[in-house]
Amino acid sequence: MLNEKINITSDGRVYFETYIHDYSNELTNNIRPAVVVCPGGGYDFTSDREAEPVALQYFADGFNVFVLRYSVGEYSAYPNPLVDLCKTLKYIRNNSELWNIDSGKIAVCGFSAGGHLVGSLGTLWNDKEIMELSGCQNGENKPNALILIYPVLDAYKYAHVGSIRNCMQNDLNNEKLQHKLNCIENVGVHTPRTFLAHAYNDDCVAVENSLLFAKALASYNVPFEMHIFEGGHHGTSLSNHVTYSGLSTLLPDFSKWMELSINWMWNIFDRQIDTVSYDFGTAGERAKS
């Protein structure tokens, strides 16, 4: 595995880590789809529990993976984190040949506030200001799929106030900015197909964030898959022993979101894997069944 740190800002404050398969096989010629992971943390920090543990799960199933540590805290004002993510996608596409990535098969996965960042990318990647600030043209920053796990997507009634406030910083009365931050309102035909997972009883980020986003996707005929689990909590990451931090984070039902998202990605990226001769994780097991 090629694991390295790539700085997005000159001071090293914003960077991403790579989890790249560095061996070839007769099936793929080593060209793989990719996943960019954006941990949550209310735009105050980026959670370690939603970073490498998630990346390694996707890596084990054959994806090349990147974990972005985007602008948070005093640097979290819009559009800083979104520009970071756009620059990251452009960087990955510019180096897709080096890293053996199919540049047309890049999914972006976000948790909580990281889900807001990913939702913003999916709805604002073609925004003129964002393209100019990130130096992106011709869809260089367009994700091919979104994965949103207990995401913050509303900026009004169902908003996670802390996340939206951190994005607005000292501009809390700016209605135009609040509209920009409301991913649900900004869904359109340009939004990529989406996978959503949320707990019905999430007491931190209301389930309506996912429900209303899905409704908006449906209104524009954008394909999506959504899983609402009756039981669960916020911020549980993989919801298994890998990211265990107390009994409330050990949720066998909610933990299924990872395998479900993997199935979904293989389906939409049309990977044929039925001739794999080695253990290719759950995808290989599915192909042989």
C-alpha cells in the first residue's frame, strides 16, 4: 500500500492521506475506482474514528482511498472547506494515471459535518465562485457519486446549528450565505447519484436532513439509495469494534451501511469481478456466490 501525505495548503494545515493499491492483477490492470473520505466533527475538527478506519474498509474491498483533513476551527468559514475538497479532487484526477485510478469513478464519502461538505460539493461543484477559487474547470472537481452518513444537509429548521454556525463564522445574518449552505435547496440535475444512511432516532443531526435531501434528489430524477435504521446514534462511524468507544457505538444493524455502500458503488461503477482468483474482500465473496 502506498500511504503518503499530500499537502493542500503550504502550511500543511490542510492535507490528505493516500491508501493506494500498489500491486497489479490480471483483471483490473490495477486501474481502480476511488473514494475520498471526509470525516465529521462539526467543522471544529476532523474525527479520527471516521478517517483511517473507514479508509481501510474501502481499501480492503479494492478501492483506492483518500482521507481529507479539510479546513476547520478558525478556518472553517465557507467556502474554505469546499475549496479544499475541490482542490483534492482535481489533484487526484491530475494524478490518476500515477495512482492507477479511473478518473470517472471517484466517490466522495462524508460523515456528519463532513457529509455537509460532501453534500455541498455535490450541489455546488459547478458554482462559478467555487470553480474560480479552486482553479477547477470542465468538471475536474465533480464527484461521480456521493456517500452521506448521518449528514448535515439542512441549514434551517433541521440544521445542526454548530456546523452551520462554523461555516458562517461572523456572518450569521447573511441569508444568501445560509442559502448556499443549505444543500437541500441546491440539489439539481447536476447532483451525482447518492447513497444515504441515517438513524431514525439520531438526536444530534435530525433524520430529516437525509429524508429531505432524498426528496430533492427524487424531484430531479437523480438516482439514490437510502437506508434509515430505526436504532442508532450519531457519530458511530463503522458502528463495530473497529471504531468502538462505548456500547452506544456498537450497533450491528447500523454497521451494515458500509457493506451496503460498497455494494452500491460496485453496482454503479459496473466493475466485473467474477474472475478474481484471490481474496478481494466482500466484493470477491459476492462475485463467487
